[in-house]
Amino acid sequence: MDLFSAIDTEPVRQRMEQLAAELDRLNHEYYMNDRSLVSDEEFDRMMRELQDLERQYPELASPLSPTKRVGGEVNRSFRQVEHRFPMLSLGNTYSIEEIEDFEARTRKLLDGTPFSYTCELKYDGVAIGLTYRHGRLVQAVTRGNGTVGDDITTNAKTIPTIPLTLRGDYPDDFEARGEVVYPFDAFEAMNRQREAEGDEPFANPRNAASGSLKLQDSAECAKRKLMFCMYFMMGPDEAALPDTHAGRLEWARQMGFKVQPYIQECKDIHEIKAFIDHWDRARFDLPFGIDGIVIKVNQTPLWDRLGLTAKSPRWAIAFKFKAERVSTPLESISYQVGRTGIVTPVANLSPVWLGGTTVRRATLVNADFIRKMDICVGDHLLIEKGGEIIPKVVGVDMERRQPGAMPVQYVTRCPECGTPLVRLEGEAGSYCPNSDGCHPQIIGRLEHFVGRKAMDIESLGPERLELLYSAGLVHNVADLYDLRREQLIGLGADATIQDRSADNLLAAIEASKQVPFERVVFALGIRYVGEVGAKKLARYFKNMDALMAATADELAQVEDVGEVTARAVSEWFAAPEHRQIVERLRAAGLQMSGQWAAAGGVLDGMTLVVSGVFDHFSRDEIKADIERHGGKVSGSVSGKTSFLVAGDKMGPEKRQKAVKLGVQIITEQQYLDMVNGQA
């Protein structure tokens, strides 16, 4: 039977191999050489034929089939793996003088040995490493912390410029490193689609590329049309690789990798500067984002001689361009009202391309900022990307100011409810005091209340809260606990809430009643009370009654609670409508008190750091447990750390620092024994 099966499927196997080879060839020509050899219709026909054959004969399907470019596999978690070779970061500089110092230092260290440099573009994307064995892709890993990264092999296979199998001659075992970037045209198309579907657009191509690589459904990743550009090649047998960096990249190009065509060999600092100057101007003409230039010693045998610093190689450096600045007309100013009533002015700009995205809006912070910038009606504003991500106004283009331009007049009434705005002494912002009658404040408080760090009611997103508010079912946070199943079913323009979603929503609300007291305090949304402040107030007063009864002077005695916050808390609880909300939450069953160790608890006076994944606790739960036993939780290891509690996949940097400082590392079980009196 096996013999007949083999004979019967041989023509199918041959056809599948023929289709795979032809699709690989067409993909290579299209993505590497910008040549379309067949129509899209013909390409899709061949892809469908191969997919159909793979469905009928799954035992004949190759794990590196071109159909993997389409995606479809679902990855629920991304396994962390250790890099065979650490992915070091390069030293960065914005100063041409530091490039001159690098070049002079390199010449001094090499002491007359002839060498050259390669200058290449520094992609603004996500660094990954690809492992190839016997000419086949076996693993793709993100940079992570340089020592450990996430296995993204399934999603990497969907990127057309990542070869699944190599061409021609190649090393038997090596790693290709490069950057995954989101080309501007694909990024803009995706954002237009998201906006048309009512979703928030992505902030910038780099973040979108990073998020795409971590999508659980590889078919969704395939839709993003990402591009991989190789910039580095290494392996366990360096002798098997060319002895120049440029030679390695040229060999990689012949294997089928997309390698930037802009690399230039430079012999001295003058040629390096010329390359930097050219691309500082020409970078805006590229179809993808770059944020600088990378300079490397070209002769790879010299790399060991030049060595490494603690974090970076001495044979390479990155020159980063200064933030791009553009001038664009101010079309209007709109005013946004937040959950605490703070009014934030936003500049509505004539759309302008900046750092890989079309910028249409930028914050103007507050009235003082507008006055300091001397912004007038009809001005052109100078815009930069803060941290190359968030657009920010950095000045006025005075050369374009019209004669007689009038200064911008800040609003005096709430743009949402018309209430006169208030500005307290010593504060920069104005706010609307109509907290219980101003729509965005009400919705904002509801969103804050259900947030992950507050009551963590996952089933209640912004759209659903808006729906409940519009239906008259929810006006304040206590109303959530009065919702009934029959009120929910059929809500929405297209009756989006049905039996199952109503049950899930009510179950999530019910589960929130177990949220600890300190998070209940935070969820109330009292002005100036953040997550840490709420925790300290809850632990100082122990219960809601004591907190509500505290005077401003008593509140100010709490560590890190200043006079302004103390006054805000006192005034919030003094309002009868707020006390009524608290009483309704109490009646609903929310936690109104907490238990914490008094002085003398088993961990009293100790500082613990936690790292990794635990069996008995989530990260938040073990931190809360430490604090319940009188300990303090810190995010970083220092000489003051008492213990490092190590879970599975703990960060190697924390372990190394603990060993260096002599901090005792304990397991989760040792921690449990300690707090349970068994240590």
C-alpha cells in the first residue's frame, strides 16, 4: 500500500515543487529586483493551486512553502530564546566631532594597518536575527535585551524579503541580521484602512512594525507588507565568510537577501562626512525611514583586534540625524477636555509629512505655552517629532507671519458644556469645574475606573461605555453595578450586545468586586491621585471610612502626598455626591478595606526585586504579597536590595547585577517558605 501511495502521489509532489519554485522565483524578482514577470491574477492562480494541493496532501507540504507568506498559523505566546551571538547595540552620537574622534581612535588602535570603512543607512525599524542551516530558514528572533529575544519565526516567514530557502552558494550555518521596516506607502495604506474601519491609526512605522511582528495570527502579519533589509552576517565559522563586511553583504545579496544598495566604502573621515551630508538631505526621498548612518571598519579580521566596550563594538558607530523639522500652517485650535476637567489645546495643522507619518495635529499644552511661543492666528508652526514619535510644536516660522497677525485668545469657557473655566493659583492648566455634567469628563472617569490598573473590567471598552451612557444606563461609576441583563441585550445600533456578551460583561463587573482596596481608591479618579499615591493612602488609612474622614492636614502626613493632593482628596470626599457614589460601591460589594503587615512583618525593612514568570503568582500578585508582608518592591537591583526573587525566564541583566553586588537570589518556593515561616 505504501508503494502504491508513493507512486500515486509522485506527480502531485513534482507539481507542488514546480509551483513552489516558480512562486519563489516570481517573489524574488518582484521584491528584490522590482520586476513583475506575471500578472497579479496569474500569480494568485498559482498560489491558490499550491494551497489547494497542500490541503489535499498535507504530508507533502513543505514548512518553507511560498504559501507560508500568506500566513494563517496562530501563535498564542512567543517563546523566549537566547541568542547564539549577543546582539550588541551600537554607540550613538549626534555629533560629527565624535565621529572624528572615533575615526582618529580607530587609526591609533590599528597603528598603521591598512583598512577602510563602510558607510550604510541606519534603518528606523526592528532588529531581528535569522538563523539558516543547510540553506533553510530555521529561526527568527527579535533583538530583545540583546541576550534573549522572542521567537517570531512564524511571522517572519510572511515577510517577502526574508528568504525561506537560499540561492546559489551559502555557508552551512550562519545568522543574518537586519531590520524589519514598514515602507511608507504600505504604512499609510494600512492607516487609511484602520481609520475607515474606525480604528486608531498607528503612531509611526517603527512601532507598527514592532507590533506586527508580535501579532498572534500570522495572516494578519502578512497583510502588513513589511520589508526585511539585511545589514550583517555572522556565523560559528568566521573563516567560512568573506573577510570584509562589504563582501559579506554582496554574498548575501547573491543568496537572495535584500541588501541596501546605498553602501559605500570610505577611506577616511572626509569621505565619511560627505556620505553623512548627502544622506542628511536625501533621506526624505527614501521609501522607508532611516534615522542615521552606520560606520563600520570594513575588514572583519580587525574587529577582534579593536574589541568591544561593555555594550558596543569599538569597530562601529552610529551617527544619528537631528530630528526633522517642518513648517506647516496652523488651521485652527481645538480644545480637549480630560477626565479631571483639564482643558488641553490642540493645533489642527495643514497635513505635512514628517518622519514617516502624515502629521495633522500636535498639542499646544496650555495657555502659558501658547503665550510663550507667541502663537498668532494664521501662523505657520515649526513641528518636530519628540523622540521621533510624537509630533511637537517647537516654535513659530516668523518669516511667514502675516502683518497684523493677532495673538491666539485662549478659551474662557469649556468647549463641551460652556461652563466658565477655572485656573487655580500655581497651576499651569485651566479646567472645567462641571465634573458631573461635562460629557468627556464623565466618559473619561468611566474609562479610568474600568482600566486594567483600576477595576480591570475588560468587557467595557470606550465604545461600550459610550453606548451605556447614551442609553441612559450609566452616568457614574456606581451605576455599573446596577446593570441588569435585560437592560443590556439588544443595545447598540445593530444590537451588538446579545446574550453571551451581556453575560460576559456582567461576569467581569462581578469579578471586579474582588479588586484590592488600594486599586478601588485609584479607580475613583480623584485629581492628582495616581496609582502609587492611591496605594500609599490606602495603606496609611487602612479603610475607606478613615480615608473619607481624614482632614487635609492628616492626608498631607502620608509619604509623598503633598498639600495640593491632600486638599484635592479632602475636597473630593467632602462632596455629598461623591460620598453617595462611595456608599453605593460599598453596597455593591467592592473592597473598602485592606490588610497589610504592621511594622515587624516578616519582610519589614526589606527591599525585594522580582523577575521572571512564577507558578503561584502573577507579577502583580507577588508584588502585592511582598507588600502585605511588610516588604518594599523595587524595579531594579541595587546595593540596597535584600533579595532577588527569580522566576522562570528571568532577565539575565538582573541576575548578573545581583551576582556582581552579592544580592541573594531566591526561588519562588524559597520566597513562600520565608513568608510562611518555614525558612
